[in-house]
Amino acid sequence: MKISNLDVYQAEATSFATKHPSLDTLFIGLSAEVGELCSERMKELRSDRKNPKQEEVASELGDVLWYVATIASTYNIQLSDIATNNVTKLNTRKENNYDR
């Protein structure tokens, strides 16, 4: 099943959460998954691989996304609202010639 709507994903993904995970558990879990994602990059750097292992990166990004969706749901925030607000912020930065 391919999911192309963030809010549909959020509803489906959060259905796999334990009954009431604590925010501490969710935030620590998110941090751990970001660490695993960074570890995939470190493996690339150490092995001088030219092509990242997309499956592993995609899997870790999926875990990160699950935690983000579950945390957002805990705060009654829709992922589509987060995405919309973020693109608005990025467009404002672009219009103001924001340069990292």
C-alpha cells in the first residue's frame, strides 16, 4: 500500500503506538532513531561508499517519521499542518535571501 497523504500516514502509523506512550519515551525514541540514521551516514563515510544504501536510510527515515507522527498526534497536530507551515517558513526565508 502506497500512502501519499501525510494525514493518512499519521492515522495509520499512530495506530501502532502502545496505548498511551509517554512523551519521554517518544522523544527518547526519536533521538535514538535519528542516531541510527546518522550511523548509516557514518558507515558510508568509513567505507568510502559512493552509493548510500538507500534501503537502510529509507528504513531509518521511516522510523524517524513514525516518532514524529506519534509525537505530533500526542499534541493534536496534523502532519499536513506541520509540512504546510514548514514550507511557508522556507519560502519566507527564500524571499528574504536567507543563506545558510
